[in-house]
Amino acid sequence: MEVGFLGLGIMGKAMAINLLRHGFKVTVWNRTLSKCEELVQNGASVGETPATVVKKCKYTIAMLSDPSAALSVVFDKNGVLEHINGKAYIDMSTVDADTSSKISEAIKAKGGYFLEAPVSGSKKPAEDGQLIILAAGDKALYEEALPAFDVLGKKSFFLGEVGNGAKMKLVVNMIMGSMINAFSEGLTLAERSGLNPGTLLDVLDLGAISNGMFKLKGPTMLQNSYSPAFPLKHQQKDMRLALALGDENAVSMPVAAAANEAFKKARSMGLGDLDFSAVHETLKVPDHSS
Amino acid sequence: MEVGFLGLGIMGKAMAINLLRHGFKVTVWNRTLSKCEELVQNGASVGETPATVVKKCKYTIAMLSDPSAALSVVFDKNGVLEHINGKAYIDMSTVDADTSSKISEAIKAKGGYFLEAPVSGSKKPAEDGQLIILAAGDKALYEEALPAFDVLGKKSFFLGEVGNGAKMKLVVNMIMGSMINAFSEGLTLAERSGLNPGTLLDVLDLGAISNGMFKLKGPTMLQNSYSPAFPLKHQQKDMRLALALGDENAVSMPVAAAANEAFKKARSMGLGDLDFSAVHETLKVPDHSS
Amino acid sequence: MEVGFLGLGIMGKAMAINLLRHGFKVTVWNRTLSKCEELVQNGASVGETPATVVKKCKYTIAMLSDPSAALSVVFDKNGVLEHINGKAYIDMSTVDADTSSKISEAIKAKGGYFLEAPVSGSKKPAEDGQLIILAAGDKALYEEALPAFDVLGKKSFFLGEVGNGAKMKLVVNMIMGSMINAFSEGLTLAERSGLNPGTLLDVLDLGAISNGMFKLKGPTMLQNSYSPAFPLKHQQKDMRLALALGDENAVSMPVAAAANEAFKKARSMGLGDLDFSAVHETLKVPDHSS
Amino acid sequence: MEVGFLGLGIMGKAMAINLLRHGFKVTVWNRTLSKCEELVQNGASVGETPATVVKKCKYTIAMLSDPSAALSVVFDKNGVLEHINGKAYIDMSTVDADTSSKISEAIKAKGGYFLEAPVSGSKKPAEDGQLIILAAGDKALYEEALPAFDVLGKKSFFLGEVGNGAKMKLVVNMIMGSMINAFSEGLTLAERSGLNPGTLLDVLDLGAISNGMFKLKGPTMLQNSYSPAFPLKHQQKDMRLALALGDENAVSMPVAAAANEAFKKARSMGLGDLDFSAVHETLKVPDHSS
């Protein structure tokens, strides 16, 4: 199976390599062409523009950094639209539902096929082919894409109309954002009440609410170490968008709203580029020793 | 090893039976004596009063329903205090730190030894000997009690001074209370935004925040089924006490505070005796069809 | 002084009549022309289209119901833009900063002068010429408009660049929205704690936080009467926009966020078209008698 | 009319002087006797102990700093209880409902009459005889006390059973605490969005939510000046007690809960002894210049 692949950032590179390893023929493109080299060493071809890649491949996958990059690759000169007639485009970037709809409509208007397929999971799952794929749009295309999804992820879902993939991701990230705040409050309460927060981690780990995020983030939060796996400003943006989705549908979400304000507080403290677990810092007592 | 056991409710009965099965000689007492029968069939002796049990056994474990029962068994006529001199008392009931301290001081003043040891886990883990034991108080007694704790729980912790067991339990339950609200908001947002909340459960289950509580409660919450494993009014009481602990120590906990108000809303709706997951009902749109 | 006036809803009609009474020559336009009759009886001329009015008058004031009406009057065929060259346009509608900027840029590009001037105050202050006018944009135009503002309002402010009028209004309405929630919680707490909420109104009225809104809304809220002076859905929209403004500027506003969720809850209960004080209903105990 | 007066702090001194000026014969007592001197210069007699004062006067008013002082004056050796038989005791201190009930019961058991009468208003209203008096308990005693209340306050209320005075005060202070947070958020949003917060004060002052507290605190908050008229730690304590009252009665109060967490945040920043308006500091951006 021959696929195009647009976007070789941390995620995209790992995903394209996985496809190559599993026998896919892959033609890659990246805005900075030098990033294609490692892929070429792994057997990839290179396309000069998104349009070239789409022209060459029946299926093209994109993994771009944000909505503006996702739009640019499609709508700009030498973009996806130019040769999309009769071809399939699978956008796995994380974008909002509006961006996704705009791309979907343009591609369908030009005679192409579209699937949005944002993923849950970051660098490590991408490398291990353990992403969770939240697909929506063209059902037939979803089924044709399954061999690729089987390589990239441990599980894929088809969620119906375009936009639902983005929405599902927001819901998951909103729950995650409230949970990291609940966790941070618990760690802080333990510490300030004279308990050993490390023991709290052990106790939590044995109980019904034990989960991978607490295990991963707990020890680093206790060391005030927030190397960014998922930047706080992106987490806060997802909380904001999830709350906006709730607003549209008249869903009151007081816990998510409180968590969102904590993330905003963290942003105002200049922590937006650190890991989202840096929201922990909002609960600290200011150091009067300095 | 011979132990006394006071209190044969759902938890206490399961725990006493486990001790008998593992070769402990157990003398039981319960306010309603008829509840002792099943234990006698399993090989237990019966003591007529708490005082009798304590007189007979070097170690007495208590598992009572609430602070007032815990106090009553110790301080009332024919209570634990009457023969505690030189004996050890291990209170595994869930009580607040103040109650625990009151009992501790009285027992030590009479020449006894005291350990508080509240547990995390409900009926099933009690039956399976899979409780998490949060002990605090007399360190030497904790070590002597380990053979019993090994039978009752999968893990025990010694947390320092009396009161720390109660506090640790509050912290854990506070995190849990915020999490169930975050989860409920996510389920509601999914449903109201046109996503399948059952699929949300599947997606969550594959990711970093997957946990036993979501797995257990998700399906029942989607069916509006709230058979009480842990009554909402108790969860809300624990949130209140955790927030009070935070107040003492000047810890701001906006997410827990928002979650607590949701539980209070649920209580005002008459849901206090249902499972704590019934907080889900606070987010429902009123049914105008009736 | 001759002015044009576009939009004769509740607010616009009262304002245009005030201008006529104070000796202004007024040419009015309204989408539904029949609404112009009362103004004609008061001495107004009628313009057939927004373009006609602008062509005739050096200054044209607009008071339209929402952003889409405000945009339509400017950009549609026979709209304001067609004859704006050398003329002045004062938009007193309540619109968001983006809408205001879009109108401002288009008018300036065509050689016109623009002032945004949203007002604080509803029907009664409009009739009494007691509005508060929050102007921003062209400073010279603001000064030329003062004779009209003196008739329409008790006070006008010049707030700098276009968008600041809209922002100031959002800030005021956000404080108001949090306050009505604080008030509603207090009334509910009084009632549910066995106090007479009517007495609470009397006590409040004597103290430092006594204010016109409590005086006006208190008695009607106690009667569960929410005839819409300012619809709840508009109040919630202003809370949302104020929170979005805070998000842009990394301002954490936990109280406003909690208030916003209460308004959303009220919307989900179907109360969006009632007065914003209907948020009071979100705190009521459900009636189990039916 | 002869009255005893216990407690000559800031409030008590002003109140006792008012009584003297209006022709009451006053016998004063204070823990630190030197504080009685100014009163003696104004014509007061001095009693050596609370018991002496009560013995001498048919009516004794108390204005003490906190619940423990209020309890001590009644229950300690040479306390009020010793001569209360047939006498009347009016406690105007701000205490919780439990403390008030304890004092009430002891006094009635000894054959005395009791009225609680906490006040709304601080130093200035006390000096000007402009307090608001929230009385509860013995109705007949309330009526006998009216001549004194007319001197001390601008208005008094009889609220029913003992405890209701304390509760009414909590409700008022809770609303006030949420309002100061709403106000602080608005000032911060204005400033951070490029608006002049001083102009916001002017705009607010003209509208329906204009109130004495905004007028008084606004200018000082903008100067980061928080000289304590009502200490933040006391305001937070009242929020906590109001929320506890809501908890008892299953009243969900999400806005007050969010405001309470902000006050706790302020306490954790070491601002507890400043004015309650210092909660404003919780929204500030940390200064990175130092």
C-alpha cells in the first residue's frame, strides 16, 4: 500500500517510520525538507510539495502542528487541493471541529475523500504504534485506512460525522485536565497537612483510582519538574474549547471551569510552555525567604 | 495469635472471617448479638461486651460504622477502657482525626496501646483480603499487628502520629470525589454534543487516565443506576472534611470546592443515600415531558 | 443639529424621541418601516435605507439588536458604507470588539468617521436620558457628539481605541453577573436556614453593599418572578465573552467562572429567555410533590 | 436607664461612649482595666469583674472580640453567670450560633434573660450610632432593649430564636465576600485588557450595582493598599461558616465556594491580617523583575 505523509514533527516522523517498517511505501513531505532525510534512510521517497505527494499517492496522511499549518497545507499554492480529485486525505492533526469541517468541505467539493483522525497519545505511543485513533468523516475511507491505522495505533474508532473526532479528543482532554488538578490539590493537601506525599502516591497506586497519569506525573510533580510532554498552554486551550462546546450545548461543568481557571492562573505565572502538570505550582505557598 | 474483633457489619464480618480462615483465634462482639452466629459457625468465640473481649485478648480490632459508634464502644459502660491496661486496641473504623485522638488519649491514659488503621476499599476487597490499611499511632503495635494486616489487606502503611490515617483517607477520597465529577462532566458533554458516551468509555479505557473507578462506574452511570457502594452523603462528608483540613492549613483547592458544591446539589436533590456516582444527576437536563 | 438614527427597537425608539424633544432634527430608519410612525408624529423625517439616511445627515447614530444586525446595516446593499465618505457613524449597539473593529475599518477605509458607543442601562434609563455611554474610537467625533450624548445619557466616557467600549461593558456585566449569583446564594441560604429572606433584603439595604440591583431584583426573586429586563441568555453570553477576554489576557477569574456555570445550568433548565435573575432557580430544591 | 457594658475594644468603647452621651448610666468592665479610663472621663462607673457589673445592673451588654472571650466572660470565675438570676444579658459580640446557644442555655438555666445581638458595621458606624443590630432570643428583652439599640444603631431587627442573629450576619458577610471577589476580578480584567480601572470605578458608580463597598475599597485596591478595616482572615472564617451552614441545609453555593478558595489562597500568601479586599492580590501577575 502506498501512502503520502505530510508533516514530520515528533509525532509525524515516528508514525511515518512505523509505516515504513511495516512494509508501506511512503512518500514524505515536510516544510523543512532536511527533516525528510532520516525517513529517506528508512526507505521513504520525498515529494516536493503537498500537491506532488497527493498526485502520486492514492492515500495521503497529514500530521501537522496546529490548525493554521493544517489549513495552509491544504489551501496554499501547491497544496493538497490541487490534485485531490479522486484521492483520499486523512488528517491526523489535532485541530478544532471548525477547521476540520472547512478542510472536509473543500476536499469534497474538489472530488476528494476526507477523514479526520486525531490521535490520543504522545511521542512514546507514536513510536510504539500504540496511539488511539479518533476517526470521523468518510466511513468507506476509514475502512480502507484500517491497515495503516493498525500499524499506527492500538485501536481506532469511527465516530461519525466530521468534527466528532475533534470533539471526542476535547472531552478526553477535559477530563484529564480536571484530574491533574484534583491530583495536584491532593498532593498539596497531603504535604501541607504533614503527610508524606510520596506515600500518598503509593496509596493511590493501590486503589480504584490508580491510573497511568498519576504514576507518571506524581514523582515529577513532587520534584517540581515539568519537562513538557503536553504543554500547559495547549491543555488550557483544550479546556477552553471543551467549555465552549459545553456552552453551545448548555452543559454546566463547574469542575472543569474551576480547573480551567487554575490553568489560566498558571499561564499568568508564565508556565504555559511547561508540562500541563505545572498547574501544581498554582497551589504553592510563595517563598518568602528570597 | 488470638484477637478480639468488635463490630460485624458488612466490612467487619468479612474481615473477621478472613482472620479465622487464616488460623487466628477470634473472639467477636457485636451490638446485635445475632450477627455473631455466622462467625461462630466459622469457629469464633463470642464476648458479651467490649470489655470482656478486651480482657480476654491481647489484641482487639474494631470496625465500627461511624465516630459515635467508635466512641461508644470505648467509653460506654462495659467498654474497651475498662480492661485496656496492658492491652492493645486497633481501630480500623473510618473516623475523623479528632475522634481518633480522643480514643487514643483515653486508652494511653489507662495504660493501653493504640493504633488507628482505617482502610481504603469496600466490601469486595474486605472479603478478598485486599484492603489498603492506613495505620498510625503506636509503631511497635503496628509491627506486632502485621500478621493480621497481611491477612486483611494487600498492603499496609504506617503513617506516623494518630490522625494521619484519617487524614490520608480524606485526601484519597477528595481526589476520588473530584474525579467522579470530572468523569460525569465528560460523559454529559459527550452525550449532549452528539457523541456516543459508551465510545467515550472505550476511548478512556485505552488511555493514560484509564482507572478502575471509571471502568466500574461508567456503565452504571450511563444507565442512571446508582446502587450505593459508597453513599453520596459520605463522599460529600469526606469532601467537606478534606476542605476543612485544607482550610486549617491554608490550602486553596478550587476544584475540590467545586466538586463539593456539586455533591451538595445532589444531596439537595435527595440523592444522598445513593452511590456517590449519582452526582451525575446534577448535570441532567430536567425532563419537561412529565 | 441634524442626526440620522438607525434602529427603533425599545432602546432606539426611546433615544430618538429624546433627541427630538431636545430640538435635534432626526431622520429615522428601521427595518420594519411601520415602527417609524410614532417617531414621525414626534417630528422625525424618515429615510428609506441606511444609505439614504447617511447621505442626508452629517452624523448617524445606530442602535441595533445584535452584531449581525449591526453588520448588515453597514455592509448590505443600500447600507451605511455607500455614502459614508466624509460622514460620521456612531454605533451605540452592544456588539463584541471584533464586530466593532470590522465596522470601524470598513468605514474608515471609505473615508468616514467612526465611534463605538455602547450603553449601560436598559429601557427606563433610555427613556429618561440617563444612560451611561461607553464611547471609543474617533476622539474628535466623540467631542462633536457630546451634545447628543448629553441628551441620551447622564454621563459619557471616552475610552480610547475601538473595542474598549465593548470591553468595558463586558467587565461591568461580568461583575453584575457574579453579584446576582452571590445575592441568589445568600437569599437561598437565608431561606433554607430558617431566616426570613425578606428581612435579609432589609438588612442588606442598610449596609455597605446596598445597591440598586438588589433592591430591584430581591422582591421579584423571592416571588420567583423573572419578567425579562435583561434576558439570562444575554447575561450568560456576556459572562462567556468576559471570560474569553480574560483568557486572552491570562486573567484567572474563578468566581466569574463559577457564576457562568450557574447561568449555563439555568439555560439548560430552559430559563434563557427569562430575566438573568432567574439563575436563582438553579439553587431551588426540586419539588417532589408533583 | 442603667446598663453594664463588658468589653471596650474599638467597637465596645465607641458604643459605650454613645450610651453615655445619650444619658444612660453605664458601668463598664474590661479585661485590661486601663482601657476603662476614657470611659470614666465620660462619666462611666467601673465594675471589677463581669459578675460585679451584672450584680449592679439590670441589663448588661457585652461586646467581645471572639467566641472564646465571649465564653470566658460568662463561664469563668467572677463571670456573668454568678449573678445572672433575674438579670438580662445582651451579647452583641460576633460569635457562631453554637457559642451563642451555649451562653443562652447557661443563662436561662440560672434564671437570667438572654438576647444575642451581633451587629453589622465596623468602627465608623459604631462611633456614629449607625450600626445594624441583628437580635435574636428573648423577645420581651429585645423590646426593653430598644432604647439602647436606638442609640447604638440606625436599625435593629428581631430575628427569632437564638442563633438567627449569628446566621443572618454570616449570610450578609458571605454575599459581601463573593462581591469583593467579583469586583476584584473586574478590576483585574479591566487593567489587563488595556482599560483604565479608575474609569471602571466611575462607570460602576453610575450604574445599578453601585454600592458603598465598591466606592470605599475601589481606590485603595487600585493602590494595593489594604489597611485592615475587616481582616481577611475573619472574612474567610465567615465564608467558611456560611458554607458550613449551607452544608447543614444542603444548599449548593458554587460562587461562595469559589470566593472562599480565593480567600484561602490569600491566607496562604500571608495576607490574613490585611483588609479582606487584599484578596485582590491573588489575581496579580507575579513580578519577575525582582
